[in-house]
Amino acid sequence: MQGKKVNEYLLLSIPLDMLEEAGISEESVIQMSAAGGKILIEAVSRDDAEDFVCDGDCESCPCSEYCEESEVN
């Protein structure tokens, strides 16, 4: 597998008070985008969660409380 890049990530620390000010909690579903030299991290609203792709793992799913097909409720 030399020379093959799989998934590359960088772990960034974000101050908790900044997340709270932005309305993002540990249970929040977030989306990220990058443009113009900036990275935008935002909470996904309940209405926006309709585009979420289900992988069938209801127990670990952050959308399980909103999902009508969830086996967790």
C-alpha cells in the first residue's frame, strides 16, 4: 500500500465555549465545508437532516431521535 492515501484527517481542538456560542453540542449533527481559505463548521438543523444518508446503524446514529424508521425510539 505504499504511496496510497486512504483517509487523511487532522485533529483540531476547538474551545468548548466557541462551540456552545455557535449552538453546537456533543450530540449535534454537524456539516463542514471549505472555501476562500476558511473552514465552516455548522450544526445541521432538523429540516436539513432530511438529506442525511442512513447507514442502518440506528444505535450510533445522531439522527435517531428525528428518524421515523429508527429502531432506537
